[in-house]
Amino acid sequence: MELERVYLNLTIEIRSIITMYYFEFGKDYVFSGESHDFWEMVYVDKGEVEVLADTTRHILKQGSLIFHKPNEFHSFTATHGRAPNVIVITFDCYSKAMGQFENRVFQLQDEERNLLAQIIEEGANTFVFPFKYPLIRKENSLIGSEQLLKNYLEMFLIILLRKKTHQENDQTLSFLPKEKDELQLVTAIIRFLEERLEFQISLTEISHHFHVAKTKLKDLFAKHTGKSIKEYFMLMKIEKAKVSIREDVHNFTEISRRLGFSSVHYFSKAFKRVCGMSPSEYAKSVKARSRIETVE
């Protein structure tokens, strides 16, 4: 006897990806604009940009995401002298539900930001990073990386669609209370570190502040971030340094002092270890980019 199949209805289906970028722009960056026959989403990871979508202007702050529908003219510029970090992903999708994203700006929460980070991570597993156009497949990429990338991106869009239409099922699985508490603690630690980038912070200080044993702190932080607190704090400092270099307000000595490094020499060593280039090499690479660019 042949059993009846249930063919699944697909709300969102990504057919192909055209580009993926993680841009670190200078403070005066201007993108003159373009239009194309596929979807584009733009997420502001740091800083602030002004976006023009056809005739409508939007100010996108950190955590904001906008969709550009096919054939919509769009451009953007950095604002207030702040050097922005921007994620841009373009893709083909002909699903009817995509119409719900037209002329929409979203403010992402932790769940969406974490999934977007997974999309970029899986993109780096799939394509040569930093991403170029056209995208180059990695030799010996992880098994299933392209399918995971497609799945993560579709999941991301569906979660946003549910958020927009308020159709979440009350029975949707969520974190167990214990996991929620852990994630809230890790988020609080990250905020604590962000507010103290100019200092050297010890695990003992964090332990005393949050009244949590050092061993438990280390284990929880590594579980939810994949890094030690020390590693994460250093990455935060270097990321802040990169922004300061692009904004071109302080010299390297001032930046190192403002970020709690004992000397500019130690700062330079740490920067090169994380970024693969010295602060001066990074500054030259930023200045080498033209002020007005067109993304292919």
C-alpha cells in the first residue's frame, strides 16, 4: 500500500545568493546608489547611516535592518562623523510572503541578531572571506554549508515575518528558564565590559560585581559566546579601536590610552594579533577606499 505524502508548504524559499558583505566604512563614506532585480537587506552593526529608498529617507541606528525590494533605487551615507559597520546580503526570492518586507525597517532583538551572526559565520564557512563579488566557493568547505546558509537565511526571514504579523504560536518552543537566566547574565556581563573599555578588568572584579563564582562565570560565558571573557573583552577593545581609526579623531597613542592599554606598542601587538595587520596598515587600507563607491 502506498502511503500518502504531505508535501510541505514553503513560506519563504531562497533561490540564490548574489552578494554577502561585512563592510567597515570610514566616517565620511557615501554610497552613490543603485537598483537591481533582486532583494537586498542592509543591517547596521555599528554606527549610524542615512538610507534613501526610492524617495523615502530613513535613519538607521545600530541594530536596525532595512529591506530593498527588486528594482528599488537605494543609497546610503555615514552620518554624524561616525564610522559604520554594515552587513549587506542580496538574494533571489520569489515567494509571495516577501511582499511583507517592502518598505520595512526592523529593530533586531537578541534572537534575530544571533541568527544573523550565524548567517555570516556560515557564509564564511561557504565562501572565501572577506567576501568579494562574485562570491568564491571555498575549497574543502564544511559539509552542508551552502544548505545551512540557505536554511539560516530563510529562518531569519520567517522569524521577522512572524514578528511583523504577530502570528507567533503561543506554544512556540523557548529557552528553559535556566537558559534564559544564563543568557541574561552573559548579556549583562557584555554590557558591563562595554562600559569599561578604557580599563583593564579582572575576572575577580566581574565575579564580585555579579555575585557569581569565577568558575561558573567562565563556564557560562564560554558556553554562550564560544570565547573566554578575556578574549571577548580584547576583541571589543580592538573593534572600538578600528572604529576610532576610521573616524580619524585620535592618534594611535590616544586610542591605546583610551582603551586601557599599557603602551602603544602593546596596543599595536594586540591589534595585529586580532586583525592580521598593524593599526597603521589598517588606517591605510581604510584611506585607500574611495569616498564614493558603488557596490557591485
